[in-house]
Amino acid sequence: MDCFAVSIASGIILQRFRWSTIGIMAFLFGFFQGGMPIIGWLCTNWFLHYTAEFDHWIAFFILLFLGVRMIWESFSNKEEAGFNPARLKTIFLLAIATSIDALVLGISFSCLGMISITTLVYPVGVIAFVSFFFSFLGLTLGILFGKRFNFRADLLGGIILIGIGLKILVTHLCE
């Protein structure tokens, strides 16, 4: 759902169909959402000690940085400035930030006794496909609504990114 929300906000900002950007973003969101559980599974014993206490902070600060930047730039008069979800660097940051909490899923796979990489193929494939699909759908819906309604998309997108970051942070702090 994080991918879906970020994709909608990104689509609103794009306001036109850039199929290469849509394909890259949907692919990377699916790739990272599917890849993070594998990383969590592979590194359960080593990685957990080092990241369990602060992985949610990393995701929060990345999304906070991007969200505040979008909000700040929504009030600037510079046409060339602004949050650009078509930039590969931005797409990577969004894909990583929205998938960091999927590391925990990989850890839970390990705790459930999934000891072989072949046992992960189906669940990870489903996660990757669903994330790809909802990212593609979110971008498409965002573009369609961005064209239809004339509002400050970058302001709304920034608020959404900060909200997702807060959700990740609060969810992990309350566990």
C-alpha cells in the first residue's frame, strides 16, 4: 500500500503518461518489495542485530526529506525546481524507503522455518508482482486525477510521503 500511495502522488506530479518512467518505477518498486524480504531472510542472524533498532528511522528520514523538499518547493516560484518522480535517483530512494520494512518480512520467513531459498520463490514472487501492479495502477490513477483536478500536487505529494514515513515510524515504535 505504501507503493500504491507513493505512486499515486508521483503520478499526480507527472501529470502525463511517461511510459518509461511508469515502467521503471513499477519495476523498481516491485523489485525492492520482493528483494528486501530475501535480504532479510539471508541476513537474519547478522543483519537483525544491526538494523532492527533503526530501520524504521531510515525509512522515516528518507521519506521526510523527500516530503519536506516537495512541500518546500511547492511554495517556491522556480519552475525548474521541484520534486521530480521521473528522476532515477528519486525513484530509487522511494523504492528503498517504501520497502525497508519488508526486511522484517524476510526475518519472519526465517522464523517460520523457511530454510530453503526455493520456499521463498512463490511468496516473494507474489509480493513483487502485487507491488508492481499496484505501483503501475497508482501511477496511472495519479496521472488521470492530476490532469482532471488542478491543485498543488507537489504539496499533496509531500504530505503523503511524510504521512507514510510517520506510519512506518509509529508502527515500528509501537511494536
